[in-house]
Amino acid sequence: MREILHVDLDAFYASCEELDYPALKGKPLVVAGRSERSIITTANYEARKFGIHSAMPIFMAKKLCDHLIIMPMRRGRYLQKSQEVFEILSSYTDIIEKVSIDESYLDMTGKNLDLKYLKAMQNNILKKSGLNVSIGLSFNKFLAKLASDWNKPRGIKIINKEEVPEILMDLDIRKIHGIGKKSEERLRNIGINKVRDLYLLNEEFLTEFFGKLGTDLYNRIRGIDEREVTVHRERKSIGTESTFTSTDNKKIIESYIEKFAGELSENLYRKNICGYTLTIKLKDENFKIRTRSRTFDTVLFERDEILKAGLNLLREFYGGEKIRLVGLTMSNLVDLYAHQITFF
């Protein structure tokens, strides 16, 4: 039986700030831009006690905690600490799948892992890097990730085969990896709030409801996940899009480009990638889709660079028609760290 670990750095960006500035420990802290419109990237666990979380605007967070500490992003420092942790992990196995800058899967099959081993591993990472991790161990990737999130921060959880599916039944559906906000809303609308509710739905219904995701959900909550830990994953593109009420208000359309530039920049950085080609996508009220792409001589990953390029693309081919969907995608991707980019 496979032994899969999911290792997740706890509140990574905020933890790096606390590591470098010990006086911040024990105080509510977030990492974000300085503007009131900025979105929180990471909130430490003290801030989370006030209901503050990632993706929350700064102005909302300040209403929940008037003494909140806001630290600016130091991307170079986070990348450096991430590399330190991955080097430590590589001493345990060569089969490591880097999911993002702060999480990974390790295939440890055949090592007969136990709680003592995982605790020693956790302590070793803390000693060498100064950072805490949560570790989940199970016989597949889905359950390993679920386990690492079980009792954060600095948690350790092992999910054995004989415990499935009973151990999952009382979990809220939002805990299930693969169920996003829209999927969660659709399920709650039909009275599905817990895994036990989801378990009662047959595969045909879920497939009709969600497509391929439905089959994945049906299998995974039954302990079936055949995905292997992949050392090298080639991603062709990364992007985001949104549908809204048709509008020809250019400022509204531009506001979506601004929002997506920030989201895209953060996603690129978390996955330790950057790209040469930016594509904007528009769908008009007649459902006609048009795209415009540009390939640059240097890589893009910073929010302001992506925003400037995206707005320029929009101005080149938007003719004032009513639009119901905007999308922004980065492709022609390369490894960010390998290019030795310096962050400021």
C-alpha cells in the first residue's frame, strides 16, 4: 500500500515575517499590500481568531481588528525559505511533487511511517528552517492533503484505509479538496452540507451535476484516488475568468482586468512559475468569444506588469460592445526560481 505525505507550511508568508521579526509573534498579522483595496495574501493564526482570512480586503480586516499588523510582500525572502524547506524534504525522498511554494506531496512508500517518524520530521524542518509544517499521511493524495489540514497549525494526522469512509462522514463539504465556492453553493442549495450527505448521492447524479469532478468526488470520499506523486508537472497555462451581467462600461471591464492581474500574479508566484505570453478573453452578449495574446521578451509575474499588459491588450481590440465574460491567462510558462529573478 502506498504511503503518501502531504506537507504544508503553516501560514507561510506570515510565518516568515515572524521568523525575521520575532516581536511580531503572538500579534495579529497579515501579509498584503498597503492600500485599503489590497487583498490579504496570508493571515497568521492570531489574525484568524478575529475572522480574518486570505483574499479578504484590508479595509474589511481592519474593521474586524483595529490593531492588525500589515506587512508588505517580500517575495524573494519567501522563495528563499521555500527552497530551504524543499531541500530538507529532498533528504527524505526523491519523489516530491511541488504543488506550490508552500505545499508538496512526498511518496514514502515502503518506509512504514508512524507518528514518531512524522514528529521527528516535523521537528527537523523546524530546527533547520525555523518554520512549522503540518503533515498528513495516508494511502492516497486526496486523503493525505485532507489529513494535513485536520488539526493545523503544526498538526500531524494519519488516515488509515480501515478508517475510510467513516472518518470523513462528519466533515463539512468545504473541507473536500476539489469543491470550490461555486460547487459548494450548488451542493448546499440541494441540502448537501456534510460528507455523509454527499455519500448518499450516486455517481450518475454527481457526474451529471459536476461532470468529471462528480466522478472524482464520488471516488475520493470512498478512499479511491489513483493519482501518483509526479516529480515534474508541466503546466501549459494558468488563468482566471468571470461571467457577469452584460455591460459596455469600460471601467467595469477594466476593474475585472485589475482584479485578475492580482489573482494571476499571486497564483503564479505560489506555484513558482512565470510566463511570457498573456491572453485576454472576452465574450459578448451574443456569446461570441474573442481573444488577443501577446508574447513578451521578458517573463511576467508581477501584478503591475500583468495589469499594464492586460489593459493594453483590452484597448487594442475592445470596440465598446456589451461584454458578459472577461478572462486573463498566462501561458508559455517557465520555472520562476530557475530564472533567478530578483524580487523587490
